[in-house]
Amino acid sequence: MKKIIIAIDGYSATGKSTLAKGLARKLGYIYVDSGAMYRAVAYYAMKNHLIKEGRILVDELLKALTKLDIQFVFNPETYSSETYLNGENIERIIRTPEVSDVVSKISSIKEVRRFLVEKQREYGKNKGIVMDGRDIGTNVFPDAELKLFVITDLDVRVKRRLDELHSKGIYATEDEVKKNLLERDYLDIHRKENPLVQAKDAIVLDTTDLDRDQQLEYVLKLIQDLKLLENHSVQ
Ligand code: DC
């Protein structure tokens, strides 16, 4: 069967990663959470005191980039892949509000993006991959066979992000989460380098009223209807 690249973009907390994981599992594909890679760099900068009074020491961070070994390791207990930085499991810590607060700034640094985009393309070189993020369909894999742009009402996004944080044992208030999501939306849309925009050939998926099974079912049907896994696909 033909292997394809599935690029999933959209605002944060729209359910992209849940959908991407579900698709990867169903299709036997690799799943790459590109946001976790930006979060890993943000965490590294925090841990190594490369952020002083809210200012990122960009030159020092760029010098350190090649020292960052970011890996995704499958955990059979949780049945999902977890993010590691230089051998340390950082899956939980990179989701904390502290990291969320600085990650947009980190992801707007051109050189950080170039460094991570190169790695992301490397993951996709044999296809058979689902990647979610902000610029996957527009920049990382502009030729992806399937591009989805996921949207969801803000209140539903806040609730989903709160549930996700609580399930990881991280405490945050509704107001904090809403404020952080809105700030990140703004920065994602307005950054100079590869901002969040819908690719012209992306299919919009509104997940407001769809639970995770319905989203998955919808996309699997789409893949089938578009004959994307057949050797001579009609798109
Ligand atoms: O998907 P997420 O919320 O974990 O992403 C974390 C941050 O990284 C988010 O603020 C936007 C940024 N990001 C990006 O700029 N490009 C991507 N491909 C993925 C994430």
C-alpha cells in the first residue's frame, strides 16, 4: 500500500495531536509532535538560564542548538510516544504553563525554526508519517498528500487543554489557559517566519462538535474516499 504524509495544522488545543496520534496508530505510521520540539528548545533555554528577565539570549541559544538531541520514544504503558531531550524524559515538564509561556517566543526565532524544520523533514523522508503543528502543510511538507487545518471554538479549546493538563497532574486555572491560548494564537498568526496560515489545498476540519472517535472516523473515510493510499491516487 502507498505511504503518504499527513500534515495537520491549526491553533493550539484544537485536538490536532489526539487526531494525529489516532491516525498514526490506525495506519501504522510514525507520529511526530512538532510543537513538542519547539517546547523542548524552550525547556532547554529555561533550564540553562538562557532566558534573563523574559529576554532570550538568542546567540547563546543558537550556539547550543547542535547539542540538543530530541527523540520520541514509544511508551508501551501509555501507548504513546514521549519526548526526550538529551536522554531526559521531558514529556510532562514541556506541557507546564511556564514552558507554554515562553515557547511562542522561541518558535519565532528564524534559526530555531530552520534547525527544527530540517529535522522534521528528515523524519518524513520515507513518508508514512503524521505530523502536527502550525506550518507543516505550508512549509515543512508543502507536497503532503493530505493536509488538514483543524479549527475549534475557543471555549471548547480551553476545556480540552484544561482536561489535558489535569490528566497530566498539572494545575492551571481556566483564565490562565484562555489567556495563554489567545496570546499564542496571536503570536502564531503574526510571527514573520512561517506563521500559522491555512494551506490553500488544506481541508478544514471543525472539531467543535466531534469527539475523538468521530474525528478519526471522518479523516479515515476522507483518506478512503480520496483514494490516497492507492498506488494511483486521484486527488
Ligand atoms: O502544538 P503546541 O501547542 O505544543 O506548540 C507549541 C508552540 O510551538 C506553539 O506556541 C506554536 C509553536 N509551533 C510552531 O511554531 N510551529 C510548529 N510546527 C509547531 C508548534
